[in-house]
Amino acid sequence: MIVIITANSYFASGITSLAALSATSAYSGATAVAVFPDLGATAEDYLHSAKTIVIDYSYPNIQHLASLLAQKNKYITGDIIFVVKEDLLLDPIENIVINALSSLVLEYASATQRLRAYFRHTYPHTVSHTFKQTIRSVDRNIHLKLSRQEDTLLPYIICGLNNKRIAQATDISNMTISHYRRNIYQKLKVRNITGLYNYLHSL
């Protein structure tokens, strides 16, 4: 199943057509497509059973990203493809969280060609490697300072998820999450989540 999340009917029609045209005869007849207007309105069972989730991320919504992130590791096994406006990737918080969630990140200008290739050569399997778009200053100033585990947990923290929800999403204990959160704050020389936001936006 392909789940398309967009409020734009033309976007939904375009992705549906690409999937149908690019599908191989082996599975094209069985390909189901479900369309939802936004992440908040998307039924969780569809997200959990989808082979591919295509998200038209035209406007920022960190709460919706947080909800998706909380489900990803345990329940979502398919590819997550974000089609975004380039300026959204310039926001360090959006950039970090989208990169943590996605199998592919595509800008609108190149989306059609790359999605056609994806549906032709990859779907319904999984993307063999992720394609990210990182802000170099963020990559240099954040990822080199943090351990691998801290780097993994950073998107959950900047989404505003509390330690209990992060623990539920990652199967890491509440106490360990608290330890890593303190380490992240100390390494980046901030005191709290507000300080972390300010630090990220200063890069």
C-alpha cells in the first residue's frame, strides 16, 4: 500500500499516476493507494501497514513530525518520502527531524523524476540507503560533538517529546534518556529545550 499525505488534490493525483505508470506487472494490480489531507488525520493502521508513505510537507508542523517520530521505530516499517519546499530544509530543527524520519528527502523541483525512478526500481521493497539533505553548519557543529546515541535521540528531544514518550518510542529506559538529554545540553552548552532551539537557530 502507498499512503499519500497531502491537502493538494493535484499532488495526490500526480503521485498516484506515477505509481501506476512506473509499477511493474508483478505487483501493479495489487497496489492500493490511500490519501489523507494531513498527518494529524492519517489513520495509524494505514501508516503501520504502508510500504511507502509520501508526505507533501509544504508547511512546517513540528507536532505532526513528533507524532510520526514516536511511531517510526516500533510500528512503521515502510519507506517515508518527504517532498519539501527548499526553504523548510534551511530550518535546522525541521532539517534534523525530517532527516531522522525519512528514507528519501526530495525538493519539489526534482520530485517527479526521482519518484518515478523510486516506483520503478524500488517499490515495494525498501530504500537501500537514505538520501538526506543536511545543513552543513548543523552537521559540523552538532553531529561531531555528540555520541551516536545522543545524535539518534536529538530529533526526539527537539520535537518536544518528554522522556517517557521517547522511552516508549525507542525502548530505552526513562533514566537513560534523562542521562543522554543532560549530556546533549552540557555538550552544546545550553540549559534547557529553549536554549537548544536558540542554539540550533544560531548556526
